Amino acid sequence: MSEIKETLPKGQEQPLVQHMLELRTRLLRCMVAVLVVFAGLFYFSNDIYQYISEPLRATLPAGSTMIATEVASPFLAPFKLTIVLSLFIAIPFILHQIWGFIAPGLYRHEKRLGIPLLVASIFLFYLGVCFAYFVVFPVMFSFFTSVGPQSVTVMTDINKYLDFILKLFFAFGVAFEIPVATILLVWSGISSVESLSKKRPYVVVGCFVIGMLLTPPDIISQSLLAVPMWLLFESGILFSRLLRKQRKQDNQSA
């Protein structure tokens, strides 16, 4: 084995080792960033949970409260929420580390497109989370707490509530990435603006199907997700047209 290693060119081994070391360094930086944010937020864990649960508590009937059905829930639910929130807050730094790792292997025109898309994806993810909290949750929880039988007292478990809203936060954050996904489809050549425009009726139906699956079964809640998704799709097509026009101008000038 030693003789085989000696015959291998060092130029082929060193780049791989360097890449692995750089990847490890960047992963450690991401972990440290999340831990630093978590350390700053841990003291306020209960206050953060109070704020996140406000949309539900505001719609509970008089005399109803949230409950903890497990012994460790009063500690674990805020703890888990703080960890997830720390990860959300650290997303810009994490994506910056990912970009720093892959950027050296990209062409100049790819970098010119990649940076705006990276910034846009971060902004749209946060926008989707805020839209879910400030717009969708009040309507959704108001519906849920008003349709139950009068003999049933609504008292939601804090762990069940946390799991429910985290899924919706992630779903809305990903759904708001539609413009970025649309631009990438056109830019990579997988699809074209004309092809996506022809599929608009199917996209609209798909948006309402997704809205039906992720929101309560009423037209208002479904529209609160479906209409923004459709508008985001249209904005993705618009920016794809502008990108294609800019690419033609660059090719002509070159």
C-alpha cells in the first residue's frame, strides 16, 4: 500500500484533501453560528414561545388555555422552538458559507446570477414565514376554534402546536421560493418561458390544490396561500423574460 501511495501524483490528492478540509471548516462555522444565536436566545425561550403562540391564544374561547400533557413539555417545547429559530436566523450565514464553497467552481456569468438568486431566496423564505404568521395563522386558528362542538373545550397541547406551526413555516417558506425555482428552470434550459406560460392553467390549479392540503377547508384560507403562489409564479416568468433579454444583449455585445 505504501508503494502505491508513493506512485500517486500529489497534484491529484491535494485538491481533494483541501476541499474536504474547507468543507469541514465551513460546516463547523455554520454549527458555531447556530450555537451562538441559540446562546443569545435561550434566556428568552419562554417569551419566544409566548409570542409564537399568540395567534392561537388570541382565538381561544374564554377560560381556555394551552396545556402540557407531558412532564418535560414546558421545557422541551420552548427549547426546541429556540433551536429552530436559531437555525432560521443563521440561514443567511449558512448560505453564505455554502456559496463560498461552490463559488470558485462557477463561471463568471453563473456568479452574476447566483448572488442575486441567493439573496432573493433568503428574502423570499423569510417573507413566506412572516406571511404565514401574520396573515394565515389568525384566519386559520379562528376557523379551527370556531367550528368545534360547543361541548368540547379547546385546549391545545404546546408540543402539538409547535410541530404544527413549524411544518407550516417550512411549507410557506419553501412555497415562496417559486420565483427562484422558475428562474433556475429557464436559466438551466430545463424549460422555457413559453413552455411555462402554456402550463399556467395547470399551475393555478396546482396552487389551489396545495392551498387545500396545507390550510383549513375554507376558500379564504386556501386563497391566502394559492393566490400568492400564483403571483410568485408570474413574477418568476417575468424575471425569466428579463434575464433572457439580458443574456441576448450580452451575447450580441460579446
